Amino acid sequence: MDPGRRAMIYGRKSPPRRDITSPRRDPNSRITKPSRPTQTKPTNPTTQNWLSQDEQSQQFVADEDKFVLKQAKKKADIRVREGRAKPIDFLAFNLRYIDTDRDVFDDDDSDVDIDVPPPNAVIDGLKESELDELDTEITSYHTLEMNPRNREYWKALQTLCKDKRQRLKPLGPEERAVSSVIADVDKILGPKNLEQLEKLEGQIQAKLRSDEVVDTDYWEQLLKSLQIFKAKAKLKNIYESIRDSRVTLLKERDPEKAKALVESGSLGGVIQSGSKEVVPTSTSKPKNSTSIVPSTSTLTNAPPPGTARFATGGNEDFSQATKALYEREVARGISENEEIFTAEETVPSATKPQWADKYRPRKPRYFNRVQMGYEWNKYNQTHYDHDNPPPKVVQGYKFNIFYPDLIDKTKAPTFKIIREHGRRRGESFAPAGEEDTCLIRFIAGPPYEDIAFRIVDREWDYSAKKDRGFKSSFDKGILQLHFQFKKIYYRK
């Protein structure tokens, strides 16, 4: 491996190499003549010398790579502990729980208490420029690693990173030509596990090699997409091992948190368009808004709105009160049908608040969840079954935003819905097979800045039924807005 690539991950220059084939000798020592070898065939001493030199050179490079990799992992751990981690550091920190090659002397007893995003979530929340940098860093780890499972981990992340980068780029004529089959491809591959995917891969390859007349574009697209789903399946298996290992460590240190991880299966007011703000209360039950009925066509494999993960900002609130609220919410974990998300957006028309000169503006921390699931409407009942389920869709959100240090605690934070490009409530600008999205903006007084998230724009279910779970309240410094969408029933 060339020194430049190693430097990308560790940030140091390789030391000058001496002639490792010339042993140092004390000039005062006596040289004894070696005894005659017992071998029957004479060997070429020059050949033996070069073989020895090559072996020693390889050993030197291997030892240096191990050192560089060890230091990279150590620095990643430190940055995570100090709250200044980059995406690559989260990925390396996750792997530590199953990394048999890591140096246990670099561990800290409190490391197991640190919550970091799952590996696929790290990638989901990045922009194109950030993905370019991450791809280079992942490649460096993959090149340096010798542990087979670690290499499989980094290889799967390479594949997902490349796929995410590709999806962020505008489609050219050729890509648009095959986009029509992507939905069908995702329906076939989405529900399958790794073993099933590998079996299907062999069947597709056999079909393409055969003399049978087939739709080559379709099967090649299916084979290409299959590699992405294989990477996801491999990463899922590895992450389950990571979670199990962490749970084992937590059982002695924090049994309640360990239980929450096991159970999770992982590691209001009237909504008005425009700028009208509403204070959420725990008892308010607003009138229903106009129904938005999206198309029942299947969606593509692009992540649904609101599935990007938690990422810290530079001016985020890291007060002790906020930290306590955040850690308590994290300890609750997530249920089987939930995912952590931010989908945070730039606040529209953000201006400097009048109180900014008096109080240091800060962004509130949050721990939000998006609820995913299958919709067994009449259309899906006709086209799918439990062995071949439909694609998961967003079914609701749970916002938990922390404002423990409000200057005026008598004024609760508010929220409003923003629909862009002049779209009104009830109107739809989304293409067939897609859903409209909108921004939900949370507003609070000093010292907190406004914060906004992109969500699916569908009608909320405000019913009091326990299983629907509508909640809109502000209590003990936590704004909670939990809601699910009304069920959409297919009609011919």
C-alpha cells in the first residue's frame, strides 16, 4: 500500500526506510565461519538473499499498516468521546464491539454508554460532498484491514455510500430510461434476507448466461440492484452482532439501558398553512384538515422523507440539563417499527433574532422517531401477501425536542406547517407514485433558534384511540408532538 493512502486515514508521513536486509554488526565481534550445509543440492545465495529481502519488506509494510490502522481507530474513539466525531468516526466506533483485532487497552469503561447512529444511518444523513469524503475514508479502512469480518463491514459501507452518491445525482437519459423498472426491482428484493438474495443472484446470472430470450435491461438492472440489497443485508447482520455485544457489556453496567436496547430491536394544535402559529397543549383536539390522498403506486427505493439520522450541529445545546433529557429519551430506545430520524432542513427566511445580542443563540437538541410500516389497504391486499409484503411507508412521527433552558418558561414553544411553491393544504404537486412533503417548523423563545424538519404531508389522525397515539404537549422542558397519519383506503 502506498504511503499516501495510509496518510489519508492517519495523517502522518511514513518514516524513512533503512536497508532492512543489512544487519547491524559489532565491528569488534569475531565472525565465525558457518558449518557446511547438509543439503545435497547447492542453492544460489543471491536468490536466498532476495527472497529474504522481499519477505522482510512485506513484513515491515504489514506492521506499519497495523500501526496506522490502530492509531486511526484510537483517534476515532477519542473524537467520539469528546463529541467532535466525523461520520467515519461513528462507523469505526460501531465496529469496536466486535473487532477482535482492536487493542483493549485503548478502551474506556464508559464507551459502552455512548450512543452513536447505526452505520447505515450515518450514510443516509450526508450530502454529496460529505459522501465523497466519507467514501475515501472508508476505502482507506478497507485497504488497511486484514480481519475478514471487518473488511466485509467496510465493503458493505462502500457499496451503500456509492449508491447514495449515485441517487443524489441528476438522472441522465439512460438512467431515466431504466427508472421505470426500479419500483418492480425493489418490490422483489426488499423483503429478502441475505441467503435468499444470494440464491436469487445465482439464478439471475444463470438466466443471463443462457440462450433464453430475456429482457436483458431488466435482469441486469435487477442484478445491479441486488448488490445494494446484499450490502444492506450484510450490514444488518453485522450490526445485530454489534448490538448484541453492546447489550452484553451494558447488562452489568446499566441493566435498564440494556433492556431498552433489547426491546427496541436496535441500538399539538391545529395545523395551519401559511405562518399562523399554534401553541401545542396536552388536551387540544383540533379539527381535521382536508384529506390528502396520495397515489397508491409503489415508491422507489429512495429513503422516505424523514429517515435521515441525528447529526450534531456547531451551535447545538450541550447544557447538562439538555444532556440529561436527551440521554433519558435515548434510553427508551426505538420499537420494531420505528427509526431514528432528523431530516433537518435550513429554516426558511432565517433572520437574526432580536435577542441574539443578549443571549447566545443555540439550536435545541432532539431525539425524533419516524414510524414505518405496511399499509394493508385493498390494493396491497390484492397485490401482496405476508410472505411478499409491500414496501414500508411512513406512518407517523414522534418529535421530542428539548428546551430546558427557556428564559421565559411560561411561553411554550410553537410549531407551524410550511408548504413550499405556493401549494395549499389539500393540493398535490407530487408526481404519480410519490407523496408531497412539507416543512414543520418549531419556534421557541430565547435562547433557542428555530428548527425545521421535512415530513410527509398527509392528514393526521387526532383520535383519542390509544393505538393512534396522538400527543401534543410541553412539559418539564420537553416539547412532544406525536402523531400518525389517517389510514388511506384504496378504491377502484
